Amino acid sequence: MDKGCDGKRISRRENKVTEKIIIAGAGGQGIMLLGKVLAQAAMQENKFVTWLPSYGAEVRGGTAHCMVVISSNEIGSPYIDKADSLIIMNAPSLERFQARLKNKGLLIINSSLAKSLPRGEADLLSYPFTDIALVLGNIRIANMVALGCYIAQKKIVDKKNIFQAIADIAPVEKRNLIEINRQAILKGMELVK
């Protein structure tokens, strides 16, 4: 028997899962927030988590990416050389990170801003997240549509913990955006069904 991150004993026979995710796009697209929400939700489920942000030279409009590792085991390093999943929000990020996806990994692309098809073999989900966000009423929630798509496909964290993480992270002055983010996640989940 080992101890989980919450101190409770877990059986070594339980399924050991490690998911490595790279999330990339332009500064201002909510890349860091998407990663933080995913990491926070996984922590609420007593999983081991790392979140490694990386900002470009300019924050808004420049490149931004983060690496999230979620595991049932302790994590040795937050750095991801080969990802199990990529969430790509624009064309420059697709060009930069597609080689970092392991063979037959999950590739989620925002087809509103990344038109080219990826090279190599991948489980591809391509949806117009930015266009969907505009229809929902706020272009800035495209990241949450992508997150909904990811959690519906991978089922690595429960949506109720995602919703709780959003509520926990939201600053007081932006509490009014919790519901539209929730709607965006549900819309993203519907895309996969």
C-alpha cells in the first residue's frame, strides 16, 4: 500500500495513470487559465499535478503555452518532452508543438485560427472554438470550449471539479463570468458526443 497525495492509503493494484498535456496559443487567449483550471480540478480529485507556464516576449498577442501533468503517482518533472495530448488554439502553436505529440496522441485544434492539418498520426478533434465562443457571447471563452472538448474526450477529471475550480479561481470582480465559462465547457463537451 502507498499513500496518495491526500495521505489516504491506496492499493498498488489501482490503475496508475499519467496524462501529459501541452496547451498552446497566443497571449490573451486564456492558455494559462485553461491549464490552471485543469490542474486545480485534478488536485480536488487528490491527483498529483504539476503546472508549468511559459510566456512569450510579449504577453498579449505573443506566444504562450503551459504544461500540465496529472498523475496517480508522484511526478518527477513538470517538463513535457512528448505530450499525450495537445490543445492548440492558433496556427503558430500548431506549427511549433505538433512534433511534441506522441504517436497516436490526442490533438485538439481551434480550427477558427489553425487551418492547416497536422502531420503524423494523431487522434484529431478540430472545432472552431473561437467562432463558438462568439456565438455564446464572449470571444475570451474559446479556451473553456476547448477544455470542455478535452475533458469529454479524455475523462481525466470530472466536470463538477472543473466548475468548482473556475469558481475558486475567479476573482471577485469577475464572478459574473463563471456562468458563461460553465456554458462554454458544456458546449465543448457536446462537440465530442
